Amino acid sequence: MAQLDFFAVDRDFYEVMNFVFSETDLIVYEAYSRFDMEIRRFTSVTELEAAAEDRRAGGFLLRAWSPAVTSTPIFETFKLKPEVGSHRTTVGGPGLVQFQQGHVERGHLHFSTFSHWNEAGALQRGLPGAEEVNWKAMRKLSGRIHRHLRNKLAVASIRSASVLEHAYAVLGPDLSIWYGKEYKQGSEGLVERPDSSSKPKPLRGSG
């Protein structure tokens, strides 16, 4: 698996997804449907904001695919225990990417992730459909998202994990980062980019 960790409050996560919606051809779905309901596709940040109350554990879990990478996402509907509901649908497959938003727990902001299978791992595991994935296109798409997160949205880092602008700006007495240990502004290991500014900017093009 290829994985990029980053720290994001809601506004940061929406900015990541705004780039996905406006600058890539990714088709975005919730990873799991709500109980007894159809799985939802999202086409804008506005739609994500409207679904924010449905997040489990306080964070979005989204999966997406590019038609240039794969044409075979796998939708699977499975039965639930009667006391929970009748069914739920999930989407998966080796050619998908995943965005998982980190939650806030007891004043600690946990890391978000952008992740996907790489060619070697998918083929080694014998994942159905791995041979049909355009892995060159996957690497190109992944690289664009990595660069946008690290070069455009990040203002600081903890090791290889990016800290995005609004998350960094709101660190203080009531909120810190948890990444194996606690980090606050000024903590050793939390390194601000020399050319960055933690001054918040308006979210543009979120519709």
C-alpha cells in the first residue's frame, strides 16, 4: 500500500477534496453506505458538508477511482444483523484510492490518510482486477495529489506527515496533534515550512 499521512481539520479536508473534485477526474463515493440506504456519490464539497453529520467517529471515509486508472470498481452489498439493519453497500477494488479523515478525540487531532494499492502489493496479493489497472496512470494521479498536499496545502510537517494550514493555525490549549506522542506549536519535531504562513485563507470554489 502507498499511504500519505496528513493532519487536517474539517476546513483542510474540504480543501483537499475541492482539489479532487475540481482538478482530477476522480469519481468519489462514501466507502460504506448508511444502513439500509443506497451508497452515495459526492461531486462537490457542498455535498460533503451536507453529509457531515453522517460521519462515523467524526471523520469521512471516502473511496474514489479514475476512469483512466480502472473501469471496474466493485460494489458489494452485504447483510447486517437484524438489530442493526438489513443491508449495507461498500465500494472497493485495487484501482481505487481512499481518503480517511482523522478525528478529534480528547483534544487530540489524529492523522488523516490518502492511500491506495501499489502495483507490486496488489499483484502479490492476487487482488481480482489488479492486472487490469493502469498503474502508470495511478502513479501519475497519486503524485499530483501528494504534491498538492505537501507543496500547496501543508504549512508544517511531523516527519513525513504534512500538517495542513487550518489544523496548524488552531493548535493551542484545547487542541494538539497526536502522532505517536503529543505535538503542539513549538514542539520539537513539528517543523514549520520556511515559506509558509499559518494565517487562514478563504476556501474558494467549494461549491
